[in-house]
Amino acid sequence: MTKSRRSGHSIAIVRIPQQDRSRASFERVLDAAAKLIEEKGYSGFTLGDVVKRAKVSIGSIYGRVDSKDELIRAVRQRVISKMELELADMVVRIRRGALSLRELITVMIEELASFLSVNAAVLNSFIERAPADAQVEGFRRQAYGHTLLDFKLLLLERRSEITRRDAAHAAEVCFDVVYSSLARFFDVGSISGSTTYGNLEQRIADLSAVCLAYLTGPRATRAAVRRRAARQGS
């Protein structure tokens, strides 16, 4: 078994087809299985559905994997790799912009919102499976950690504009607030009593304002105090 360089999780053993036609057929199987997991979750996912969606025989599936669980692991690894590439591309796009802190915050929140919007269904399928599968739970935690790290490092590239004493901690706080709010907006996970106020544009604007105020507020406040003290002493 091999491992993903970033996630560190084992990839399911799959007998790789040698012929182009067979490879194309198995790609259809993986595509169909991924869409069905998004639509129905793990509990509603069946090999019969995959056969119909991919227009292949059940024998062709068992020729590549030994069980439904093994096919699910192969699909999961494929999805993980796709999501990791999407996040890596997102970081490169943002970094190329050479943005100010104010601009950076808004763009990062917009990009994260786009990522969660596209991947909400598959993320929910991981969340559904996590309690019964330690590997899925490990990926879920690690994926969150990687996204947090990317978010934090991008913010810290504008450390000179951040007035919080502990800039790294402040960046993590911003990510937690932003991710939690966007996850509620896109119904990622099951948060009872979640609010869906306003539209996405308004939520992004609100989150941007909150993060900017939090990251740049304390020094400005201390400066104002010093100025006020100086005026009172004059």
C-alpha cells in the first residue's frame, strides 16, 4: 500500500487496469462512485448503483477491487487528492495577488467559501462516516489542520500589518471564526440551531470586517489611549 504525501493515509489496494479501455472503464466507476457518495452518503451507497451509473458489469468492478469498502477507500483517496490540489491551487492564486492585509482577508474568505460550496456534499459524507472509521476521522482532522495552516501562513505574510501581539494565534482565531460561519452557511456538518442570516456576499463582507478589526485593532486602541493621555496632560 502507498500513502498520500500530504495526508499520510493509506491508499486502497486497486488492481490497476493495463489496457486503455479498461482504465477508462474503471475511471467511470470511480467517477460514478464519487457522485453517488456525494448524493447518498456512505450508508445509501451500493455497488448496484455504481454499475448502473457507470454502465459497467459488476464483474469488472470486482476485477479491480475485492469489496465495496475497498472501492470506497479508492474513491476517498481520489477525492482527498483532488481536494488537496484545489487547496494548493487556491494558495498559489492568492499569493500571486500580492495583496494588502485588507484585500487578502476578503479574497481568502471568498476562496474558502467557494471551496466549501463545491465540496460540501463530499465533506458531509466524510463527517457521516467518521464515527465508524478512524481513517476517515483522521483525514477529516488532518484536512482541517492543513486548511488552517494555509490560511494562517497567508495571513502571516502580512505580519507587519497585524497589530495583535501574538499574530499566529490571531490568525488561527480568524480561521476558526470564518470556517465555522461558512460551514454553517453551506450546511457542512450538523450544527443544530445554525443561522443562515443574509446572503453569501453579506456574510463574506461581515467576516472580512470582523477579521480585519480583530487583527488590526489593539495597537490602534493603545495608540488612541496614548494620544488621549497626552492631550489630557498638556
